[in-house]
Amino acid sequence: MQVCPICGESTETSVRRESLPVFNNVTHPTRDAARSAPTGSFTLATCRSCGFSHNMDFEPDLVTYDENYDNHVESAVFNTYYGDLVRLLIGRFELDDGTVYDIGCGNGEFLKVLCRAAPSVSGVGIDPSCHPTQDDNFRLTNETFENVGFRPDARLVILRHVLEHIDEPVNFLTRLRKEVPDTPFFIEVPDLNWILTNGAFWDFTYEHCNYFTLPTLRLTLETAGFSVVEQHRSFGDQYQWAICRPADNRPPPQKNRVGNADSELAAVQAYLAVEADRFATISELAEGPDHFVIWGMSGKGVILASLLPEGVVSGGIDMNRAKQGRYAPMSALRIHTPGWLTGVGGSTVLVMNPNYVTEIGNLVERLSANARLITV
């Protein structure tokens, strides 16, 4: 999309990747299959008028989610985050009855936690790639939201880590708002500001065609006809969320009232120098005398492996058992169990997400592995 998908104005390009894996969370049974995984190009375009950033090279037809997509995170830290978020939602929306809808729920892990904590609520997860399930107050349906038929007792609509995957977010939200016009929404997405501030160049992925800051998420929601009630950053500022409500007869937002398009553009341009330094530092570590290992083979680790020269990474580690023994897309890097480290010898282990470093450090200590942990 050559123009801004939010306001239709012209954009300025910055971050570029000739080739990225289309899917971060689809692993492969062989190296050859991993090397043949679909790829796409990436060009970050930031609107000169409203400051919104997106991948102008994104081709939605390349991205079709199915049962092979697996974004499960095996982590006590992440489970704690889910629990904290569920308690917030139950308290904020007084979820003691009615139906909660989770749009784009994947395999329904988050919704299942909510349904266990709020047994009087009926939870419905909607995702075309999920396996249909019915278990007490928890139900998954492999449909799109247009084909579900929302119940009159809808209490909350959840949209977690979905909006960054939608190439026309305003149109998507507008259609969804019309289906449930009287229900509050909880929307969570990655935070672009965290990526830029931390030089996290591995967080620019093909799957994510949209990159939101707090102001541009608000603008997107208001353009789609929502009134934003509350916004916060979360999960160590890597994510942000918004509570919003459909707003009838609301005048369209003024695209320039965000007031920070210039600062958004400046932040992205300043990031480019940071990215170059970060990439040089990590490349030097990877080419050092120790075995270089990436811990965290979902979005972050998969992208980093695809950007480094072939052969400099000894292996990847992930706690997700379904990924162990398989190969990452594009790089064809083998994914191992944590115990693999004990037989490798001296290793430099790059922990891809700083939120997990203590948890991983404790595990490595118990393994007595000869490994030096580095956070990025």
C-alpha cells in the first residue's frame, strides 16, 4: 500500500528488508522444507500526515493461517502476565455473566485462562485456523466474525495481537463494530515505540503489517468509530492496550490532531543508526570463538536467524516442545531443547526477550551448562 491505510496521505520509507519469512511461527520438519518457506519483502512506511507506520510491501494473499501456525509460549513469566491481564479484565468489566468474544484467538490459550477464572462467563473464541472445541464455558469456532452471530448478552470483545496482522485495520474494525455496536472492546498490540527505543530490529516481521504507537493506535480506533476510554503499555512496555467503545454519531477525527507526525518520522529515522550499530554488535558476537545460540525461536529469534549469515548460529532453543527438533523458516536453523546446551561446550546464548532472562538463567544454572547469557 503506497499511501497510509489510516488517513490516505503520503508516506516516507525507512526500514527495508529484501526478504523475511512470511510466518514466524511455522516450523518445518527438514532443512530443505525450511529453506523453501515462503518469504516476502518489507519496507516500513510512515505517514507524513498522521505518523502511522506500516509495511508497504505487505501482500495479504501470502498470509493464510492454518493448523501449522504455533505461537504458544512456554513460560511461567508469560503465564503470570496472562493471569494479571485476566484479573484486570474481570475486575474492569465485572465479568460475572454474559459472553466474552475473543477474535483471532489462535488456539484459545488466553480465553481458556479467562474462562477458568470467570466460570459464570461464556467464552467464545473465533479464529479460522483453530480446532473447533466445546468444554464447559469455553468454545472455539473456526469461522470469521462475520459468520458467528454475536449474542445479545455480549459483555466484552477481545482483540489481542490481531490488529497488527490486518492490512486494512480501519475497515476491519468498522465491520466488527457494526456486528457488536453496544459492547466494549479490549485491544492489545505490540508497541512500536519499544522497538525503536530498544533497537529491536528483529521485531520488524512480515506477519506484522502495522506498527502502532499509543497515538496512532488511538487514531486508528477513532477513525473506525470507537471512543478510546483508556490506554496503557504492558509486558515491560513491549505491548500496549486500549479499552474502547463503539461511538455512534461521532465526527470523524482530524488526522493532524495526533500532532506528532513529525516526531514519529524523526523517531523512525533516528532508529536507523541504532539498528546499524545493534546489528554490527550482534554479528560480531555471532562470529566470535564461542558457539552462538539463539534462545527464543518465535518471532524475534526466527527473524534474527534469517538476517544473520548462514552458519554463524550454532542452533536455536525454544521451550515450546512442538518446535523442538524442527527447523526455523528461511534460515533452516535447528531448534533444540534447553538440555542440548550441555553437550555444546562453551556457548554465548542470546536471550531474545529480556522479560524471560531470569527464568532462562535459572534453568541454565540447573543444567550446569557452560553458557554465557546475553540479553538484547
